[in-house]
Amino acid sequence: MKFEMRHKKFIISFVLAALTGSQYAVADEGMWMINAIDSALEKKMQERGLKLSANEIYNADADGAAISDAVVSLDFGCTGSIISGRGLMITNHHCAYSDVHRLSTPEHNYLEEGFWAMSSSEEVCIKGKGAYMLKRVIDVTEEVEALKAELDGRGMQYGMRKLSHMMETRYKKATGLDAWLSSMWKGSKYYMALYEVYRDVRLVAAPPVTSAAFGGDTDNWEWPQHKCDFAMYRIYTAPDGSPAEYSESNIPLAPKARLEISLDGYKEGDFTMVIGYPGHTDRYSSSYGVRFDQNVKLPISNRIRGRQMAIVDKWMNEDQLVRLKYSDWYFGLSNVQELYSGQLECCKRFRIADRKAEEETMLQEWILSDSLRKERWGNLLENLQKGYSAVEEPERQAGYYRETLIRGARISNYMRRAWNSKNPGEAMPKILEGYDELDMRVEHDLVAYAISEYVENVSEEHFGQWQKEVMGRFTCGGKCDTDALTDWLWKGSMFTSEEGLSKLRDNVAHEEIAADPLCRFMMEVGIQNFRCCIDAAEGKCRRLDMNREYTQALYQMRLDKGEAQYPDANSTMRLSYGTVGGIEPKDGIICDWKTTPAGILEKYDMSDYEFMLEDRQHLLYSAGEWGRWGFGQDGKEMHVNFLTDNDITGGNSGSPVLNAEGKLIGLAFDGNKESLSSDVWCAPGYNKCVCVDIRFILWTLDRYAGMSRIIDELGL
């Protein structure tokens, strides 16, 4: 779709897309399984500009390498790409954020200074990090169905976890590779992915947040953006080239494939392809599920997390040591809060529940047109409606509990581990690892807010007996003074003072943990109390079962109608394709498809942490000398970020953005605010992928960081 198309034309097309259900009606949406690029999809991509064949993208049976062989999953949380013959891997900075944060100290805050390994000896192994390289994907549907039949015949109960364990054990033994079973369309199909896993992964480069996260939370999920969001790792192997744990004798990986970098750039309308590991979508969700999230789940989490962000932000602005301690936690909190807020806004704006209801009308007609389908699914939609309606209030209660006593403060994680430990006297040293990264002023304010929300919004019937007792001590005129309650709990706790922590480390008994007032208040009630109420409300209309049947029915209907369809994202390798282009986010607002360093200088504000620049950054951006990485007349032009309409979601962070020849032109790092309902609905014309230009990355490595050894390694 041309982004100049006006709003009225878009709405007409949008409704047509909803009514037809076709993935090709308006835009080429889809996170397509890398092993399922059939001739129709190959042709569609080639019509859009692709100059490769499907076998050049993925071909497990070929002697040579395919593009997918260079794409790596980082613990199924982000995506990376191999870009050199010595195992150099590039991904997003926000994928490396936690690693850089863990390496940082008050003396060397690598988040703010940047991390640059100027020699191979300075590359730092990141403990626990894994790089998964896909070797093959196998359709094992018949094998799984046979296993189910065998287990049924033996009268054995099973679920996905048991099936996965049995199948993965079988394939790991047969191949020597890590095996991961995935269910597609909630059990309609099953696929086994085989991986080679590398555990010696070392950090090589990460720019400062003034570059990688310029604009901070203000610009997150927005357009335009100006972030140089990249980081580099290197994969090491044993001397014989096999995967190995860290060792000084290990050598850089000699990869089967690496991506070629293009310095030729791109223009509006050019073909783009993204390959990566998108984590989760729920596009086969029902209108009832969408309305539930819209009316129950999202408003609770958005409001509470927004207030938590404000509490932490206040302290980070007052104390740089607090910023160092909480930047990683705050980063994760804000990313989710803004995602959920945007999802709620988009669900309302695009009337997604209504559009799904329109498709459900067609689904019901299709079900009733066949006696076997009617027998299996005739009451499916009615039962879904009953199930979701019945659990609204108990789920609302559980939502408040989760957002307050479970995840309302970091200190609660330590208390929970101590509370659940069978022998806290022996376990406490391990439990309290990392406790120094807490600031008790921040934790006090977070706990106070959590307790106030819990007391105000959770029904008394869910309160524990001891909770009721202590709340009663601070209740006057029917209202509990939660500030006074918090102060009393806080002052009496071992978890909040140096003296108390010394006691905890000194062979504390379980009875002492159970008697700690703050710990007891936070832990007395468990999630099981709420789950029992939810289960009772659902009765026979269990949403888990109904959602599975709904997905399978929708899949079968589309299959019956010959419609192209892809399964929900589930951290398996996927491909999406699109083109470079801008967006009209709202009526009368037209946004270009690229940003430049001029935009960084326009936003620059030394009084705002999110828009600060180092003096040297400001000098270099102002000079506008881009050297061999620039383009245009006299090489004076540079792009920072650009937009495509590739279909992505969480897990795609760091995914390579490839041109028609399969060469690297950038990295996917974000979506736009208008795309944040994409977990449940892909809005054609609005779903955009925000990418960082590879030339700006290379300039940053070369001119800003002086990483000439990396530039030489890339052979550019």
C-alpha cells in the first residue's frame, strides 16, 4: 500500500481485508515459517522484488550455505546475525542491555560510556548466554499423532510438556543436536527444530545509551526515531570447531555462512526481508479474548506499571547510583508498560474485537454447514463467551494481586525465595546474591504503592487472616492507612536494614522468615487462592480448551477455503517481507520513511537525560563528515533509521533487514505505536518495522569508537 493513500481509501481496504481474511488482500503480512516457503510465497516475494530463490534463503539439504544459516537466536529472546568469518555477530543494543548493565560499575558505567573491546583479549564472556544456530526443521505431525495414539492406548495422560520431552529426547539422541518441538495452530501441526548451541559468547561492542537509546522512553515505539541500536558479540568454539563452554583455549567460530553487508543503501519502495525469531503472537485469538484484555487485563497493568515507573524515575533523576542499579529493571518495566498501553489504544482505535467478531460470523456459518463440524464446534463461540464473561471479576482480582504483591517491587523476589526455601539458613547467601543492587528508599516507595493498591482493589475475601489482622490495626472509619501500615511492616522486617540482613545471613531459621512482618504480609496469600476462584468461575467452559478449539477451527476454515496462512509466532525462525516506505499515522499527518543525524541535533537537550549527547558525539554529528559510509552528493548524506512494512514482533529485535539480494542493510529494532496491536491483529498500512541503517552503525564503529580492527575484519 502506498503510504500517501488517504484515510477513506484505507478504511475501505481495511474492512475488505477483515471480511476476506486473506493475507494478501491489502498488505503482505505474515511471519512465515522459514521451512515452509512454497512456490506461491516465493513467487509473491519475487513479484515484490526478491532476486533470490527459496532455496537460497533456507535449504537444509544443500551442500552450501543459505541465508538462514547466518541467523542466530540469542536464547530465544532476540535475534543476531553472523557477519564475519570469525564468528562476529550483530544484534540490538537493547538485547545486550542487561549484559552491559551487569558489567557496569560506578567506576565504569558501560551503559553511559559504551563498551568497546579494542582487542580480542578484551572481549568479555557473558556467563549463561547461548547462541542457537538452526540446522533443520522437520514436520513431525504424523509422528506426534502416533505417539498420542500410543499413549491413549496405554491409558496415560499427557500434555505438550510430556510430548515435547519424549520427542525432543528421541531427536537429540538420534542427531546429537538440541531439539525443540513446536505446536503450530495449537496442535494442528507439529515441527521439530534442530539447533547447534554455542555457550561461549563474548561481548565485543556496545555504544553508549546516548547513541543506542537516544530518545529513551519518550521515543520508544514512536516515529521518527534516531537510535543507533546495535551491539556486537563473538561466538567462540573449541579448537576443533565444536560448541564448548568458555575456555581461554577457545577460538572464534568459523561459520558455515555469514551475511554480506551492502553499502548501496535503499530507497522508498525497495524490497526488504526480515529473518528472525519472533517470540509470541495471538492472531488466532477470539473477539472475546481481545475484549477481555481490553477491559480487564491491560488497564490494570498499564496504570500500576505507569505509577511504578514514575516512582523509580524520580529516584533515578535524584541519584546516579540509583540509575545504575535500576536502569535495567526500569528498561524492562517501561518497555512492557508502553507496549501494553499502545496495544490497548490500538485495539480501541482499530475496533479489533469488532473485526474479529465479523470473522466469527463467517466461522459460525462454516461450522454449521457441516454435520461433523457442527457436532465438534457448534457451541464453541457460545462457550467462549460464557467462559470469558464468567472470569472477568476473579481475573481482575488476580491481576491486582500479580501487579502488586508478586511483581510490585524487586525486594519481594528475595522474600519469596526465602519464604519458599526448605532450608533458608543454608540458602540465604545464594538467595541474597545481588541484594546490593537494591536501594531501600526506592523499594520502600514501591512496596508502599503495592500495598495501597492491593488493599484498595482486592476483595477482603482474598485477604489472609494475618493480613486482615494487621490491616485492622491501621483502619479508622473504614479506611486503612496504608502508609502507616507499610512503615510498621518495613521497620519490623529483617529484609530492610543492614542489621536485619546480617541476621538473615547468620543461619536464619524458617520460623524466623515466616514471622517477619513484611515477608509474611507479602507472602501469606498465594496465586493459587485466586486460581481456584478462576477455575470455579470457568466451570466446564475452560478458556484454554476453548481457545485451542477456536484456533483449530479457524485454521481448518481457512485451509478449507484455500487461504494462505501462517501460524502464530512461537520463537521459531520466521521470514517476513515488505518494502521501504513511510506512514500516515493519523489523518492529516504524513511521516517520511527515514531519519537523519539532523534530527538528533534537533532533539538534543542536555537538561534531559533521554536526549543528551556527549560533547564528542555532538561535535561529530554537527560536522557531518560521514567518510566512506556517507552517500549522496560528496558523501554528505547519512540515514539513521528507516521504516519498512515487514511484519515483526518481540524476539525479532536484532533481526537482519535484507535487500532483494539478501544483503544486510540494517537491523530491526522496534515497531511503531500504531502497530502495537500486532500481537492479535496486523493492521495493514499501519504496521511498521523501525530499522537502524547499517551504514550509520559502521560509521559509529569506525569514526566514533575507532574500532578499526572490526572494520578490517568485515572486509569492507
